[in-house]
Amino acid sequence: MFEKFTSWKKDKVPNVPKENESMSIPHHVAIIMDGNGRWAKQKGLPRVAGHREGMKVVNKIVKKANDIGVKVLTLYAFSTENWKRPKPEVEFLMKLPELYLDKELPKLVEQNVKVQLMGRRENLPEHTLRAVDTAIEQTKQNTGLILNFALNYGSRAEIIDAVQSIAKDVEAGVISHESIDESVIASYLMTKELPDPDLLIRTSGEMRLSNFMLWQLAYSEFCFTDVLWPDFSEKHFMEAIHMYQQRARRYGGV
Ligand code: FPP
């Protein structure tokens, strides 16, 4: 009954676009990497085993996105709400960036990938920040894919921070309240130097945004798949890209 609202069910693989169809590659792809816990549970493994497997998938999708010419890949790795998880799981999730970057940073440098962080730095452990900051520093000259890790990120927190900064700047006379428009608000968000996502992918069958890029996703195309993140492959990624290429984007027009 809900099938027609579900843009991408696992048995309904979208067709590859025909030769003459627009082959436009989305500039910015954002992914909610969901389903690690369920993947682990299905296999009788602890939840962290799902996160570890999910980390391997990050590697594959980064490479694929870079290869096909995506400019920005934003990955929701840890939300402002994820602190509510059991302490050992949070500690493991906070180790993932260094586990990933310790191994993959040389390859990211070589592949011309530029690492960025989106999220509140406060509360992130020092060892996590150290790993991410090292990657940011070592890849800052790179001109290929921007790999934007959303860590301790929440859209409402981001909007609160932006509103507070705008209020401060109005009070200080830096900007006038009449000048506040979409572009001013966008310039106070953590994505101020990035285009809005063209395509959002969420794995694991959940169809919600979970406080992710609420402002920036206003006109993005959404693809939901039942595939759990640790099972997500380059093939699934390309299916989402092909689905995106078949969408007619109207931005509220006709
Ligand atoms: C949601 O699945 C997933 C997360 C909260 C963590 C996502 C992190 C990764 C995929 C690895 C990130 C890698 C790097 C390099 C930082 P869930 O745990 O909520 O799954 P469930 O809904 O099945 O329980």
C-alpha cells in the first residue's frame, strides 16, 4: 500500500538511464548510514561489529563517489542525539574516525580527497578531534571530493548556533535585521561553503531525517533503501545515482 511512497525498495531496482538521458552527477550527496545495529543483531554480533563493518563501506563509497565526479559527500556519522547510546557504544563510535583515518588517510591524500568536519567540536573527545584535524590539515590543498563528516551534528543545534550568531551580529551592528534573508541564514550554517545536497540517501528502510540538514535538504531528492548500511555497496550507490538522474527537479516551479 505504501509502495508508491517508497522511492527505492530492495526488489525494485531503478532502471539505468538510457544513453541520451541526462547523466548529470549530483554535486553533493548526503548519506544517513543507518542499520549497523540491526545488521550485527541479525548475525548474532555485538552492535559495534556493525559499526566496524559500516566503516569498511565508507571506504568503498568514498572511492566510488570520487571516481564518478561527486564534489561533496556528507556522511552522518554521529548525531547530537547519539550521546544517549550506551557508553561503550559511544566510545567505539568516537574511535571510528581514527580507526578509519589511521588506515585510509594516505589513500585519501593520494585520491585528492579533502576531509572536512561538520558538527559541534565541543564534547568530541580529544583523540577524535586529533584524528579528524590531522586529516583536515593533510588534505586541505586537495581539490577532489570533499568528504564532509557530520560528527556531533544536529540540524537544530546548527540552527540554534546560527540564530545566536545572527542575533549577536545584529546587536553589534554588523548586519541589519532587514538584511536577513535565505542567503544570510545559509552563510551562518556549518555548510556555508558547500552547495545544498542534491541527493539524500538513507539506508535500512527508515524514512525520516533524524535532525539531519533540515535547512539544506529543502529541495534535495530523497532515496530510501531497505539495505542495511554494512550491506550497502557501490552497486547500490550507483542505483541511487541513476534514480536521481531520472528525477525532474522543479524547485517549486513547473
Ligand atoms: C546508525 O546505525 C549508524 C550510526 C549511528 C553510526 C554510523 C557510523 C558508521 C557507518 C561508520 C562511520 C565511519 C567513520 C569513518 C566515521 P544504527 O546503529 O542506529 O543501526 P540500527 O538502527 O540498526 O540500530
